[in-house]
Amino acid sequence: MRRRGPDFRRPVRRRFSNVFWLTLFGLLILLLIIMLSRDSHEPTSRSPLNKRPFRHDRSVEGLNITEEMLSADSVARQLNDQISLAKAFVVIAKESNNLQFAWELSAQIRNSQVLLSNAALRRTPLTVGESEASIRDMALLLYQAQQLLHYDSSTMIMRLKGKIQGLEEQMNSINEKSSKFGQIAAEEVPKSLYCLGVRLTTEWFKNSNLQKKLNSESNTAAKLVDNNLYHFCVFSDNVLATSVVVNSTALNSKNPDMVVFHLVTDEVNYAAMKAWFSMNSFRGVIVDVQKFEDFSWLNASYVPVLKQLQDSETQSYYFSGSGGDNRTPIKFRNPKYLSMLNHLRFYIPEVFPALKKLVFLDDDVVVQKDLSPLFAIDLNGNVNGAVETCMETFHRYHKYLNYSHPLIRTHFDPDACGWAFGMNIFDLVQWRKRNVTGIYHYWQEKNVDRTLWKLGTLPPGLLTFYGLTEALDPSWHVLGLGYTNVDAQLIEKGAVLHYNGNSKPWLKIGMEKYKPLWEKYVDYGHPLLQQCNFH
């Protein structure tokens, strides 16, 4: 048979390639079966996202300082206890002049503190191994301290208590001196204010035009007794403070031409007060100045407090506090209580016999609203309209009066609400009808030995106007700008701001943040104020 040519040969099958692929496919199936069988026997593991917070939580648990310090076997707690005890021994060693040992204790305290700090930084509890040496060294030093310093625990506690008591006595002494110096600063007349009084007095007697100007105002007398006008009174010997009261009232009044100010001062400041209000105008406000020495009815036979103030024992009590009761706070031993100007508020009907209604203002207030609506308030038959101050227990009657005395205990409720002088509306018709001044005289005579109350005009005021006071809206009278922090919203809404306390705005010890509210009513460009260095 003849062999065919190459082109006519039957192609050979490529069996090798098929076997290869079959084998590879089988291996893949086997590998898949093995993997599935392993997954079925292994527990389901957390995802990486879940594992990370778990490790973080464990780390945070190790940083729980509270649990660490409360633990009975805590190394950190043991170190802290040693540090506290060592600090006490450092004080004792220094007192015993054993400075070398005090230095060694201080050095070991620093070492222990470094251990605690490092443990906190690495966020893991302190171990026994790393702190054993420090605890042992500190324990040895504490043992040596007991031997060298001859202090057992009870003796050391008593010594430390004595030290604490000594520091408390020192602190009380410093506080007492601070109160005394603050009171002295509050009582002193600033040089600039004294200068102003002298220059005004000189100007009054030197410049006859001022007196002529005052006498030429013919219609003033009629307005002083016109009950259709708004009458205000201020009893003061401070020219500048009184000027601020008048000026602030005038600038904030809707009808300043209907405002009449009645000023009462003493003979020393009478000329200065007359001169100042003669040379300055206040938007048409009428200003009348009197001195209480001209009041013929004001004598010791009629006024019990005047007789008491003339007593040498009373003067010694007010000035030096030598009345035998040193428990009275220094702030109440103030010579200002000897001034009759402070007690004239109880004689307003006698001072102004023709008036029916009047607003009393202290000289340490500033007015920032129109006060004419006060005269339209119905007092419901009461004599005194005032803002109550009993938001806190301190301002109730039992804080001002001696309730161990039977007279006080019988007649007055100890929880009755107190109120404030400084901005009061008085119905003088009811005052005269109820003989309020007579009530005041009664209680003053009963308190001749100062057993009902100590000092001041508020306690007798609380007694005199008990049951005769109508509560006003608190926004009429905002107190506390002379001794404490006051809510800014209350200040903004307040009609009258009262700088009660020692920190008066014209003094250097005045509270700086409240001074601008007062100073904006002072004309610092006035020649006399510039000459007296007001700024």
C-alpha cells in the first residue's frame, strides 16, 4: 500500500491538554471542599471593626482611676496613702529643723509621684513589680520618721490640728483687719470731694451773683408746696453724690419741669450745696436746699434719738466700739449713725408739712427710668411703698431684731419680709393720720440700752412701718451695687440702682464694673471738678 503524503495524514488528538485541565479542575474542587469543612468546624470570629473597640474598652477599663483607688489591693492607692503621710512628716521635719530628712522625704515623694504619672500616661494600672522598690523605700523613710521625729500617729494628728487651728485664727485676724480697713476707707472723705466742698463754699461767699440768682427765682416758693408736682427728697452732706441723684432723675424724667427736689444737709455743707445747685441747671428741675439746724422742732426734748446721740457713751460706742460688746460687726460701728441726716427720714412730715406724697432717695442711688409713675401707685392705705428684700432668709425680721427680747417676740413675726430704704414712696397724709413718727419715738425710747437692735436706721424702720408697708415691683429699686454682683438683666430693668454697701462709686474702693452707670451723670469737664482732680 502506498503511503499518503503529509498533507493527507489524519490529525493526532491532543490528549495531554484535556488530562491537564481535568486534573486542575479536580484539585480546585478538592480545595474548596477542604475550606468549607474547616469553616464549618471553626467558631464565628469578630470582624476587625468589632475587635478594635473591644481592645479599646479593655484599655479604658484599665484607666478607671476611681476603681483603682477603691480597690483593696491597689498599688496606686498604697502609694497615694504613703505620699499623704510623707507630706505630713515633711512639715513636721521642717518644724523640727531636720531639713536633711525633709529633703529625703520630698525626693521619695517625687519618685512615687513619677510612678503614678507614668502609669496614667501609659493607660495601665501600676503593677507590684515596678512599684515594689518605691513602696519599700517610702515605708523605710516613714518608719525612720516616727523614730527620728518622735511622733506617733495620735501626737501627729494633734499637732496638725493645732496647726490648722492656728491658721484659722490667723485667717480670722486678717479678715477682721480687712473689714476694719475697708470700713475706714468707706468713711473717709476723698481729697477731691473735700476740695470741691471748700471751693464751692468759697465761691458762695465770694460770688454775690449766685445768691442774687437764687433769690430772683420768684416762682420757686409756690412750686415747693404744689402737690400737683413730683416731689423728691434727699438728706445728704455729699455734694457730688446728691448732684448725681438730681441729674439722673432730671435726664430720665419725661416731665422734668414738674420735678421738685428738696435737699437737706448740715451747716458745714450748706453753702457748698447752695452754690453747686445755683450755678448748675438740671433741665428745669426745681432744687431747694435746707439745713437741719434751722428746724426749730428738732431738739432733744422732741427727738429721742437726738438725746441718745448726744450721750457720751453712745458716741464712744459708735466711734470706737467700746460699749462692752465686741461681737458687734465693725461695719455697724460707723460714726455716720451719729449724723442727724441719717435719722431725718422718720421726720419727713415735719420737714415738709405742706406735702401729701413724696419719694425718698438715698444719696448713693442713680436713677435710670422716669419715676413719675410712682406717684400713681395705690398704697392701699399704707404709709410706705418699698421693695421687699426677703428673697433670702437673711432679709427677714429675725436677722435684724433681737427676738430673745419679749417686746420683739410678742409684737413681730420673725419671718416677716424685710424691705429696703433708699427708694421709698411715702403717703404723708396716712403718715400723719397714723402718727408714724410717734411709733418711731416709742421704739427708740425702748431701745435706749440697745437691746432691741444694735445700730442703723433699717431696724427701727422695720418696727415703725410694720403692717404699714406696701410691696412695690422689684424693678423699682435694685440693690447691691456697692458690695456684691448683681444680675445684668436686673440692672438693665431697674428704675433706681442702689450702691448700698461700702464700695461707693465715688470712692477708689468702688466696684469698677458698676462705676460707669454712676459716672455718666458726672460732668467731669466742669471747671471745679477739674480743679479738684476728679477723673
